[in-house]
Amino acid sequence: MMHYKIKIFKKKLKGAFAAFSDSSFERKYQRGNSVENDNYYKAAILKNKAEALKEVKRFDVINHCLKSLNRETTYLEIGVRFPEANFDKIKASFKYSVDPGFENALNPVDFKLTSDQFFNQLKKGELLSSDIKFDVIFIDGLHLAHQVDKDIENSLAFLKEDGFIVLHDCNPPTAFHARENQPFSLSPAGKFWNGTTWKGFYKYRLNEKLYSCCVDSDWGIGVISTSKKLYPKPEMVNEFFEYNSMDENRTQQLGLVSFEEFKAMIG
């Protein structure tokens, strides 16, 4: 009798777990289905795909900047990761690369340092020469505004008067791409991460002593110059650096231009 009761109890318990499991799965399915069919979510997926298909790449812009100077050039790249993606494609007389190696264990660069460490040692004359000046400095390190800000400020101190600072990831197509948390990829942005680079770039868009624009390709290729007049300053200031405000006035705030327009600007 006792054995029979235990058997009945186990059967009921199994049924209860099955019912709970089915209802739990159903809830999760419905939640996931509602998200994937959300118009905001679907629009973000389309923007993600569209950006990835744009043909002009950062090395195209960098090489045009170098070529426009019509002389022997010195190039510095901050944040290399894999040299074949960009650094190896750059056509300069002298090239230097900086990366701490967090994302590539091999890290085949000239200076295995963070950008802060590199510039600190450069200022002290412990690397290269304290009076060295670069024609183009490309910034593609940590994609957070506070670090981008420091990288731009440090780069300006070692830039030739007619040189260029170029930045990657300045035009995040959606708020998902502009998230601060890189590892989170359960969004329409997937593996792509622009971070808050746009905020660091935008700060210098407002600087009255500098000229800037953003080539609308390859996740936004920002360019800063001390001598070449590029895109006019933003007509409306995004005082609190809010993404939605930038998104609604993207062309003005980021200074968006096509590659052909950019080439015409710098000659």
C-alpha cells in the first residue's frame, strides 16, 4: 500500500514539474517573440546590417589624409588589436603602434602599453623623442568617452600643425551600439560595439580652436584638424550629451559627410 502511494505521489510530482516547465517555456517564448517582433528592435537590426555593408573603411580615410600632406609622413595608431585589420594597410613613411594586448595575446605592436602609459613615457622622453610630432594619429582604443577624451587631448600635444586625428566608432547607428557595457551582446547590435566614443568626439566638435567632421561609413570615422576647415560647429548644443538628442540631429552634431565630401574639404 505504501509503495503504491509513493508511486502515485511521484507521478503527480512529475506532472507538476512538467506543467511548470511547459508554462515557463511558454512565457519565455512569448517574451522573446514579442521582443524580436518589436518595431524598434527590428529597425535596429536593419541599421546594424546597413552600417556593416558600407564600403569606405577607416584606412581609406587615414591614407587619404596622409596622401594629402604630400611629404614623408609619420603615423601613430592607438588601439591596434589585429594589425591586418587596419595598421598593415596604412601607407606612411614611418609607422608606430600602441596596444596593451588585452584582446590579442600575440600583440605584435611597437609599444605594448596602454595609451596613458605610452603618452606619459613619450612626454618624459623615455620613448622615441619627447619632441616628436605625428602627421596622423588614429585612435581606436577603449571606446568609452572618458578615455577617448584623454586620448584626443594627449594626441593634440604630439600632432603637427597641419596633421589629423582620426577616430573610429564615432557614429553608433543605435543606442544598442552606444552602450557602455561591451560584453553584453543580447541586442540587435550583436558583437558590434561603438561605446560612448561619440561623446568624446562630440566634446571636441564644440572646441572653437578645432575643426572636425565625421565620415559616414565604417561606424563613423571622426576627423579632427587644427588647420583644415571641415564641417561647421553644431547649431544646437547637446548640453548633456544625450543619445536621443544626437540621434535626432546626427548630421549637425557629428558633422556627418560622405567620403567624397571629405576629400573635397581637405584637398
